[in-house]
Amino acid sequence: MKRVRAIWAFTLAAVLIAACGAEPAPTMSVEEVQGTAVSAALTIVAETQAAIPTNTPVPPTETPTSTPPPTNTPVELPTLQVAPTNTLASAGGDPCATRVLGKPLGKNTVIKIDNTTKWPVTVSLYLNETDSHNECGYRAYNLSKNGSVVITDLVYGCYNLWAWSTDPKKAFNSSGYGCINNPDKWTFEIREDIIKFVGP
């Protein structure tokens, strides 16, 4: 029984000591917190304003004089008669780059372009410059799906072809190359990945 009383007394003393402990730190009112925040904000604004460099005075401008400024009076130059030249050729570029392939001067051949795809295409045919008559240039053709064209006014030479789909549902482009050395009918077969060159 003495032991139980001692435990009770000890527990009671601990509770009393805890209750009578140090006073808690005083809390700030809402008005005091707001005042402190406003004061800190004003201090930051004041320091920012103090850090801004001061305006330097603008240097004085020149006083205008009564002398008018000089004017540009164009001098009439003599007119020169210049013969037209091929700019690309004179600049070292490809003279055939902008040339449309015209009426043949060399030996005639026949070319068939066959669209073996299920899509309409545009075809660009390019003749590399020939040795005999310096013929070269481009032609373009629009072919329907599975369509073809036979061209009878072309010459012996090496041809590059490019074809691309004109249907927005199917995008592809292909290319091919072939050299022709006789008057027989040569064929370029357009496929989605390549243009195949087929001899007569």
C-alpha cells in the first residue's frame, strides 16, 4: 500500500510540475503580423529604389547652322548595250537547270513513262546535257493511277526521272536513271520506292 501511495504521490508531483512549467511564448495578434509584413515590404521597396542608378544628364546637342546639308544629285550614266547571257552558265552553274526540253536536234528515240502505282503522280523528266548537240532540260507530266505517256520527240541521252504522289492520302516519291542509245521504245516504270528503267 505504501508503494501505491508513493507512485500516486510521484505521479501527482510530476503533473503539478508540468502544469507549473515555464510560460509559453506570447503569440502575435493578426494586426501585429500584418504590420510586420507591411514594414518588411516597404523596406524591400526602399532598398530597390536606392539601388537604381541615377539619371545622367543628356549631353548638349549641336546647334543647327544655316548651311543646308549636301544632297545627292544623280549623274546620268551612258547606256550600254549588253547581250543577254545565261546567268547560271556564266556563274559556273548548270545551264540546264532552268531550261525546258524542247524540239530534238539529235537522233530521235521513244520513251514511255508507266505509272504502275494506284495513285496519281507528277513526273519530272530531266535530260543530262548531250555531247552531240548540247541538248538538256526538264519536262513534267501528270499521270493518273496506272496511267502512262509515250513521248516520241526525245533524243539519245541519259535521263533522270523523279515521281511523287499527288494524292494526300498516300505520300511517296521515287527516282530512277537510264541512258538510251537507239530509236527503240524505252520504258520507265514508276513504283512507290523506285523508278525502274526497262530496255526495249
